[in-house]
Amino acid sequence: MKIYKIAAACLLLAFATLSWSFREDLFLVSKNLDIFASLYKEININYVEETNPSDLMRNGIDAMLDGLDPYTEYVPESEIEDYKLKYVSTQYGGIGASTLFIEGKLFVNEVTEGYPADKDGVKPGDQVVKINNTDVKGKERAQISQLLRGPKGSAVELLIIRDGAVITKKLVREEIKQPNVPYSGMTDDHIAYIRLDKFLENSAQEVKDAAVNLNKQNPKGMVLDLRYNGGGILQEAVKIVNLFVDQDVLVVTQKGRNPQKTVSYKTLAQPLLPNIPLVVLISGSSASASEIVAGSLQDLDRAIIVGQRSYGKGLVQQTFNLPYNSLVKVTVAKYFTPSGRCIQALDYAHKDANGKTLKFADSLMNKFSTKKGRNVYDGNGVYPDVFVTANKLSPVTITLMNKSLFFDYANTYKKNNKTIVPAAGFQLSDADYTQYVNSIVDKDYSYVSKTERLLSDLRAEAEKENKLAAVKADLDDLKLKMLGAKKTDLMVNKTEIKRLLEMQIVSRYYYDKGKVIQAFQYDQELNAAKAILNNNNKMLAILKGEGEYKTIGSPVKTAAANRAIED
């Protein structure tokens, strides 16, 4: 009886402590709101210059949220539609065309197959001068989007310039659906391939539909491509895992400071493809829901993960409605894969002296076990079972992309070649590439390399220490040598430049799907996945954790590998 009384007393004490803590939190919130409201009022009334109350408040909100993680954000009413398109829905009213600015002029970049722009003959390379009699000169990107988008069935008129001629195009907007799965199909060696770009509404159903259709062809295995997929809706990720995993299996657990935000998600249905050999492709840009799918399937030993270490976003956001049709997206929890690991890579609670977010130290990483006993680690994204070194673009290639210097040549190529071979086999000849190089000879594709920046820093330091005279000749000689080397950049980096140029050209004939198919011939991660799916012994060895596959992403091994890559 005495024990029960002690337990009851402890319970009451704990409840009282919790209640006191809660009341103290409420008092601090109320106190600081009063201070903020009073300060806001006094500035608006008394500041020497005229102030904009809305701007003041927005700056205050942004500054407050800036101290948290980058995923907690305020969304005013004016930005709600863009927010929904980015995080929730894949549908909007429009014409199915993307645009870009080049030297202050607005051009059609690509058109989507089967939508108004495509059906009415709008072409990549068309310069857009006016939209519904509104001059586009000087407009921001967001303003262009607002002009092009509108209700389904509404009219939009484009005044365009093509080959020097002024043309008017009258289009009727349709509901544009941006698929979560932009492409699915069979590879040349009979392996099913599904590319998932985002986890917005209906993404799991799209993956399911693609998987059902491909499975009818009795593939050797399946590749789910999550590279460059920044994530989306958590529940969609759970449904996708459920396509390959038995019913009532834990997929992910989210844990928040608020107990109501701690939820476990299990598979709810019988799997569609419980036994098909499965490979998941990831990259350094695969984040959030992508990592839930990859991490869960890895922990459950259901799929082999191929590619590079994922981004490491182990956080869950939830939106809350605010007055005047605005909302706030708040990070409410961290998520944990079935083994119990959180793959969050950045420690947003601690920053360095410059305010930069720090990575979790390798020494703080903990070891967990997959279903069959393989060793996996937390704190730094999902590490692939089979690592494939990523192709890093050279500075000159990045400059060509950023300055849209593939654009004109792709449009000219389309004018001069009415048809090309099927996308899967399209390649530019050496003569074509030489023609491209000649076409940009008078264009500015200069850039400052890392070596040049270091050389500039060295010159500045030498000048500070009054040693410039002693090393000036050597520094000038190095600079001349680097300038000479940069002149050959277009030939040294021919392979990667040519591949990107080919993708631009293919899109003019075969749209976005053509770009995916054409890139297969160079896809090293996909080739690695196909090699695994064609080797049953290797698949079993990886999933059982034999030999080198026993430990995945060891902090010691990966740190050494990263140092080797940097060196």
C-alpha cells in the first residue's frame, strides 16, 4: 500500500511540474508577444521616416524563422498557390511551356507534349514580347508565371518573334498536370525502370500504375530512380514502400517535442510486388521522402541502394493556418527508419561563429542493424550499398549551362534537321560538336576557377606581407599558364559538354521523355543497377551482408574515402 502511495505522489509531482512548466512557457510567450506588439506599434508611429507595416512585419517574421531550420517558413496569402504547386499538388491552369530570360529577353525554353503551347505550334526559341498585351520587358520570373497561368478554359494571347517575324498565338489554358513519374519503361536488357521526381499528391498511385504495367512484361527486376528527388508527402513514401513490403511492417517513425507529433507509420495493405528484385537509385540531392523510401527498404533488406550518399534531411514539416489566409510550415518532428536511425546530417540547433549550420561529427554517429544484421549508421544521410562516384561537371560546363549557351544551337539544330534517330541512340558527331564550338566563339563563357581564386588570394597575402615583388614574376607566369589552359576547356571537357548539348537537342524532338531515354546510354548508376540485377549471387551477397557488404557507410571508411576524393 505504501508503494502505491509513493507512486501516486510521484505521479502528482510529475504532473504538477509539467503543468508549472507549461504555464511558464505560456507566460513567456504572452510576455514576448506583448513586447513585440508594443515595439511594432511604436516604430510605426514614431520612426523618423515613413515605414511599410507589412514589410516590417515580414522582416520580423523572416528574422525569427531564420534562427531555426530552412524548412520552417511563413507563406503569405499571395504565395499560397505557388506553395501548393511546390509541396502539394502537381496541377495548375496554364499552357504547358517553360520560359527563360537571356540577356533581358524572354524565350520559350521547352514545351510539354500534348498541351496548348505544343498543340498550337509554340516552339522553343520563340521570343515572347507580350502576354495578353502586357509587355514582359522588366518583369520578374514570378510575374511571368502569373501572366501565363490562369483558370482552365481561359484565353491567353502571346505576341512572339520567330526568325524576325512577329506572330500572334491565341491559346486556351488547360489543366497542366506535372506527373510525379515523368517516365517508366523497360530497359534494353528487360529491366523495369521507374523515375519518380517528387512525392506530391498521387505519387504512390503513379508508381503503382507504372509498376503494374511493367510487371506484365515479366521483368528481371525493377529500378526505382529517386535521384534529384527532393521529397514531399511522407504518407506517399509509406505507400510506395508498401508496394514492395508485407502488410503491418514499420516503415518510419516521426518523433516530436509535442507528444501528439510522435507517430509510427506501418504498411496497411498487402504488397503488390513482394518478391521482385529491386534497386533504388539515390544521389546527393535525394532528400526527405526519398530518404524514407531508400532508408526503409535498406533497413528491411528489401532493396539494394545504388548511387551516392543522400542529402540527409531527417525532418518532418506540418502546415498550420494563420489569419488572413496565410500559413506557416513548421518542422514538428524528426523521422526514424525501421532500424531506429535518424539520417539528419545538419545540426540546426548549433552553428559556428559565422552562423553557419554544422554537420554532425562522425564521432557522434551511431551504429544500427538492418533486419538481417547489416551495420548502418545515422547522422549523415542514407549511404548506398553500392557506391558510384558522381560525375562532377567542370566549371566551364556549369558556365555554359548558367549562361544558356546550349539554347541557340539546339534551336538551330532543330531547324536544320527535321528528324533525328530515336532518342535512345542519339549522339552528336565530332563535326556537330565543332560546329557548336564555332557557334559560341564570340560568346562570353569566362569563369574564375578555384585555382585562380587561390592565386588571387596568394597575391593579396604576398602584398600584405610586402613580399609581392619577390614572387610577382612567378605569380604572373602561373596566371598566363592558367589562361592558356582555359582556352582548351571546350575540347578537354568535350564529353560532358556534348552530353548536355545532346539532351537539349533531343528535347526539341522527343520532349522530356526523350531526354530521360537518351541519357540512359551514359548513365553509370543505372548501369551499375542493371549489373546487380543481372547477377543473382551478388544481389544475395549484398542483402545478406557478406564480406564488404556487412557494414554500410562506416564513418571511418567514408571519411577516408572522402579525403581521397578531395585529394
